[in-house]
Amino acid sequence: MYPPCMFGTRQIEGRAKELMAAGSPEKALDLLRGMPARRSTRSLERLTLEARHQAFRKLASTISNFGPWPPEHDSRFETVAGVPEIDYSELTVDALRAGVIGRGALVVRGLFDANSVKVLARAVRSTFREYDRSDHGRTVSRRSRWLDPHTLGTSAEQRHNDRRWVRKASGVLAADSPRSLAQFLAASESSGAIRVIEEYFGERAALSVMKTTLRMVSPQRNVEHAWHQDGAFLGRDVRSLNMWVALSECGQHAPTIQMLTRRTPEILGSGGSESIFSWSMSTSDVEQMAGDEGIAWLHFNAGDVVFFDHLNLHSTAVRDGMTEDRLAIEAWFFAPSAFPEDRIPLLV
């Protein structure tokens, strides 16, 4: 197959549509992924999103469970106080497993370089600006560069309701901005993160449309009762890895994340008397559970990342005196062999 750069945009788009119609979405995806970013168009970005969804469906029909989970890990972080952290140059699959499976999370400093941070922070701000003019995706200009709401998986009314809920939680679905998602995946590839994530799963990775979110969190947000494990609504037996990417300083002037400093191997009880959701826990409940080990208040510089899975107990964290918005991208990856059925898959 000739490289995409030898053909015009319309030729590439037409060929990709032919491949998808012929039942080869994985080939269409390979073709579209080879397009230089400078030649990207709204229609190509939308088509790439659809190809990722169809390619997952084809792959999923050919795979079965890949064996026991979680995989073995070493004890390199066993005596580390708080959440373990490493430099980006130290990120390997063994370090990732030791952090996430052994201790519940792993902070990786400087995984995304300054240029990637600049590109992605602009994408987040631009997407929020266009989203907030769109009636939750219902009135979108054809000339919009950053907003092109997805039509995957559910009814139009359900997608509208989902978008309202996500926006209320200070997010916009990355799949509603195919350009932002494409830029994020390109930066993740160049950082080496995708390679390590797929080694972690032992299979090709997939993203969830419903869980991969652009974030812009105000310091005025009330998060008192927002402690949770994502497994409370994803299920216990999925194989997940959340890559939470800071695109601004977090923890001093802008909201951050706080989490329990140990791994919880099961889904905990939730929905106590002070909780606002059936799947959440109150701060007082978590403080009692943490005991002497305490709770980690994480500090990030732009480009830092924290990895954790669906068993991690965590919350957005805000203190009085904060003045800046928190910019971040929360990307939930899953193993295709154990993907949560209702979360709308995209093959990476």
C-alpha cells in the first residue's frame, strides 16, 4: 500500500470509506492514521473515529480472554511512602505494573513534553469554548474546528443527556472533539505511553468514548462527597488503565486529585449517608478507612501523568485560595478482551 502522503485528502477519504464498506475497518484505520496532521480535516477526523469504533468491533469478534488478571508484578515500590513516582525515562511495563497493581497508582513526571502540553491545552480550551455555545452538542456550526459530536452507540437523546452530565462534572467527551482526540493520541504515541499501555495489557489497547474526557475544573467546584472507585459502575472484572494527563499546574493554584495511598483489591461499599451518588463515598468515610496511612494530595506540573485503574479510590481535590482552572485529559484504556460493554469502544 502506498503511503497516504502520496494521495490527496479526498482520495484517502474515499479509499478509507471503501475499505470500511468492504468490511476492513482496520485497514481503513491504518490508512487514516498515516495521514500527516497538517493535512487533517474535519471529515477525516470524524471518519477516523468511526473507523476506530468499527475496527474494535471486528477485533473483539476474534478474541477471547487472555488469561488470569492481574498479572504478576515486582515489589520495587513496596516501602515507598505515598503514591510512587518516577521520571518519564524510567517508564517500563514492569514499573507500571508495580505501581498500579502493587500500590494502586503511579505518577510519571514529564511524560508529555512542552510542545504536546501546549497543543493539548489549546485543544481543551478551544473545545470547551465551542461546546458551551452548542446547547450540549445540538447546535454545532459546520465550520467548527473543535466540536463534532459523535453519533456512536446510543440514541440522540441519550447522548444529549450524557453530555449534559459530563459537562456538569467539568468535562467534555474527547470523542465529541475528534481533532482533540487525534492530537491526544498522536502525543501519547510519541511519548511512548501507548506502547507501554499495550504491554501492560498484553494486547492492543482500546479507549472508551464514555470515559475519555477533556477536563477544565474550576477551583469553585464542590467535590466534598466525590470519592469513588470507577469499578463501582464499570464492574469488577474489566481490565482498565486510566492515564490522567495534567495540562496545567495542579495542587497549589488549581484543583488536583487525592487518593488512598494503597491499592484496594475489591470494590468497596459506597452510597453511605453522606454520599451524593450510589457509587460515591464521603470524605469522612475515606479518612476513617485511610487511618494512619493517610490520603495522598497529588501535585503535578503540566506534562506529568498519573496512572491508575478502576479499583483506585480517588477524588478531585480543591482547597480554599485556589485561583486557576485545572486543565487535564482523562483517558481510560481497556483491554479489548475485557471491555465494559456499555462504554462504547475505540481501537487505539
